[in-house]
Amino acid sequence: MREKLLEVLADAKPGFEFEGKTGLIDEGYLDSFDIITLVTELNEKFDIDIPVEDIVAENFDSVDTILALIGRLNGE
């Protein structure tokens, strides 16, 4: 699942190395447009539906927090 997520992130922000980074939103690596694009791609690629209340910085802080969100929405 991690590799699939990294592919989605690379498509959303080509050339940026996400692995090992934290504070993706707070540090300005991802902006609001990136998040909307990312939510759409995550919904499609992982067959999930990210509710509006889960579109918060804490859930998109790092690769690990995004994976945790996907896992929770998949019931894992």
C-alpha cells in the first residue's frame, strides 16, 4: 500500500520526495489545491471515500499519517 501511495503522491507533486518528510502542509510542501487533488486520487486508487471532516492537516502530515487514514477508512 505504501508504494501505491508514493505513486499517487508523486503524480500529485512530481519531483518531490515525500518519504521521511513530516509537516507536509505546515511546511508548505502541499497546498489546498494539492490536497483536493490528492483526496480525489486517494478515493479512486484506494476505493475509499474520505469524508470532509477527515480533510485536516493532521491526516496529511506525512506518508505515515496518510497511510493511517487510508487504513482506518478501509477498516484495517
